[in-house]
Amino acid sequence: MHPTPAQPFDGSHDREIESLAEFDEVVGLHGTLAGFRVQAVDLTGRTEVLLSVDTAGAVFLGCPMAPEAAARVRASDALVFPPVPGLPFDPYRGFVYSPEELFAGLDRGYEATPDALTYAWFQRTRADGDIFASMLRSLHDDAVSDALDEVLVGARVVGVMGGHAMARGTREYAGAARLGRALARTGLTVATGGGPGAMEAANLGAYAAPFDDEMLGEALQLLAATPSFTPSITDWARAAFEVRAQWPRGGSSIGIPTWFYGHEPPNPFATHIAKYFANATREDGLLARCTGGVVFLPGAAGTVQEIFDNATPNYYESRGEPTPMVLVDRAHWTERLPAWPLLESLAGDRSMRARIALVDGIEEAPEALKRLVG
């Protein structure tokens, strides 16, 4: 329920309008738009309303409207940020992405999808120093963060981090999928970096959580025919959508990928995708939202970075009480990439010491996470 217009704007989500249904509800309940923020809503069919209601102090972000409506709104002391033509993305968007939105047009090949077109735009503009392009990227990423917070209200989020190289059809991929399923079935919201490999496997597991156990095994077999997003992202993504079509309405989870690593596509098993241009914003935002802890599967440079990006606020307790960290595969994290000895030494006698664990196998991770929380 929106507050009454008499209340001052306090920056909360209560005064945001992000759909035409919300717009109509606000006008019907309050008879005014004064002080509201209308975000990426097509208002070309609401000209009469815009010509008649109070819009003083309102802000319209990327809302198409008739010229006479736009002129009247501007004259009434509202701010109007017009849509930006020619972009493959909406910098003012009010919601996180869905897989269907990012992969629209996949039947013509991945290169035709909004995800690929946005990455191509990013590649063209990221190095040219154009302040307008950098402003659009910043607006977009802030809007995505706002939308992600709305999705996660009341959720207990657990992160699953791991490398993109983990191939479908492998024992490791199946284990990561079972981990995602086990976590989701305890009522946790699974969040990953949103890409292929271990990330996709965990999102797949969360998607499979409402179905019987056999479903995941069958899905893994179907996916194994296209083990990687190379050489063809199109074939890789189509295989995932075929699984989704055979088992519709799966469990929800979060994917938080980035166009900074745009050669890696987002995976279609994350039902809510918060995709960013700025990788630093994406990394920090992903880990900060994992209030239920993080499980780190074997990975390379990116996963090592995530371990210590998470360890730093736990060490200083800058986000409050340290959150659990579970590293999976003793040999990987003590011999191949010895992050665990450093993490253990860093923890020392600080309170984060009771919130870290190293386990041998992926099947041990849920219980270790539960133990650290308790």
C-alpha cells in the first residue's frame, strides 16, 4: 500500500510505480501522482490522466508519453527523464531480468538476443570515454540493484560460488546441482554469479527443487549432450530452455552475472537475473546479499577473488555479524589453490573463525552451512 500524498517522500520503495497496474492503482486510491517516482512505464495510453492529476514533485524515468502530456507534466514541476532511443537495454528498468527477456530471439541465434546486443553495445562504448554512455550504465546498474532488493525482501539468501568451466555431464556438475536443490528445499534462496558451469548447476538444482528426485537426473542427461557454452552459446542455451519447457514452473533462484564478462552468457535456470555492467558492483552486491552464507565450490581466479571479497567484511564485521563461509574440496583449496590456509590464518581468533569451514565433498556442504549458522 502506498502512503498518502501528505507524507513526504522518504526514498523508500513505497512511492515507486513500476507497472501500469500500479500506476492505475495509485491514481485510483489517491487521485494524485505528486511526489511519486514512475519508472519505465509506458504512459502513452494514460494521456487524460496525466493532463488532469497533480504531478508536482513527481519524477518520470524513461516513461513514453504523448507530447502534450509530457509538456503538461514538465510545466507542473515534475522531472521527466525521457526514454533513450537506440539502446538494446532500458537504463530505467523497474524489474530484474527474466531468462526469456535476455534470450528473446534465440531462435535466430544468440547474437540476435538482447543479452548479446547489450554486450556488443558495451564493447563499443566501454573504452571511448563517453560520459553519456557511462551515465547510462550507472543508471541501469542502480536500477537493477533497486529491483533486486525488491525481489529479495524477506528472503534468506545463500550464495553458491564456483567456476564457469565446470562442464555439464560431469560428476562435479551433478554434485553442484544436487547442492542447489538441497539448499532450496530447506527454504533458502540460492544466489549465484549467474553464469555457466558451477553457477548454472546450482541454479538448475534450485529450479529442480519442487519436482521429484528423478527429474534432476533426467535433466542432467539432457543437458550433457551440450556440455559447454563453447563453441555455441545458441545450442547451450537451447538445451536449457528445452529442460525448462519439459518441466515448467520450477523453483526460483537468483543469478547475478555481468556484461564485463560478456563472453560468458547468463544461465536460463536462474529465474531472476540481475545483470550488471560494472563487475565490482555486481561482485560486492552478490556477496552482501548472501546473508545466509556462501558455499565456495572449486574454481579459479574469480572464485578466489570472491572468497576474499567475502572474507574482508567478515573480518572487519563491517556488515555486522560474520556470515558463514564453506569451502568445498580440501585438495583444491589447500593444494591446488591454497586459499584455505590463508583464510584460516586471517580468521585467527576473530569471531569469523567460528563461521568458516572446509569440507571434502559437496554433499557435506549443507550440513556444514547449517552448523555454522547454528
